[in-house]
Amino acid sequence: MKNNRNQLSPQQREELLTTLKARFTKHADRHPGLDWAVVQAKLEADPGKLWVLDNMERTGGEPDVVAYDENTGEYIFFDCAAESPKGRRSVCYDHAALEARKEHKPADSAVNMAAIMGIDLLTEEQYRHLQQLGKFDTKTSSWIVTPAHIRKLGGALFGDFRYDTIFVYHNGAESYYAARGFRGSLRA
């Protein structure tokens, strides 16, 4: 059970760290040259980041380290589930899109869910980087950060991988589909 400070119990923390370590080890090609012991020490020093990673894990994101930022000293985690996380699908793009729907509203929006979880939606550049690490979203699609000028006109961007090609395209921001969710990133 989570407490009011957004921290995990010792048992939850150990279970999450075990899961993250196994994924880190299994997918070493995503983060060459990085050492799990250093990543774990950094995470253990910031219980709030563990809580965010647990949110990513519980919603089906399968977070993993995909980079290290030498300028900030932060490890960068992305949702690395093969398909858009199951616990984050059937959502429109943002709160304005949710409010614009007059009927058949989805339960939430990608932007709002990400904020509550403590993660950022992937940018187009990050989404393309993710796709260099494997094949993701071959049956689903994921909302990505949309430039303000596109969003102002009612649109939003999403990406997927079909025909051995990364596609980034648009839809009305208020649309939602059972096979579209969102992926997030966390800097720890």
C-alpha cells in the first residue's frame, strides 16, 4: 500500500528494483556501458523516482534505462513495452480535448495521466530514439508531444511502427482508440 508521500513500502521497492534490474540485464543493448549498481544507487537515493517508475510499471510501461545525460548526471527511462502500455490506452490527447467531447468521453487524457504519474510524454525525437532500440507499437500507437501550433488547430500527433517504418502523424486531439495510448519518460 502506498503512503501519502508517494513512496513505496520496502517490499514494493524491492520487487520493483528486482524487476527493473532483470529488464536492465536482459536488454543491455539499450544502455551499453551503463552499470546497474550505479543506477540502483541513484534510484534508492530518491524514493519519489521509484514511485514514478512503479506507476510506469503498474500501467504496463515496462520502463528501462535508454540513455545517460552526462550534462545533468541523470539516467533516462522510457516505457519500453512492445506495445503502447495497456493501462494507458483509450485516452484522448489532453484536458482541452477531453472537455471538447460532448459525448462518449474517454476516462482521461494522455497529458493529464502523465502529469499525475510524474512522467513526460515522449517527444517525436525521443519516440524515434526508442524505435532504434527495437520494434515498438507494431499493433498499437502512442500519443507524443504535439507542437503548440498543431494543437491550437485541434490536432495532436502520435506514432507507430508499420512496414519497417516509423510513422508520426496526426488525429483530432479529442479522438481516442482502444489501441492508442501513450509512452512516457523519466529522468532520474
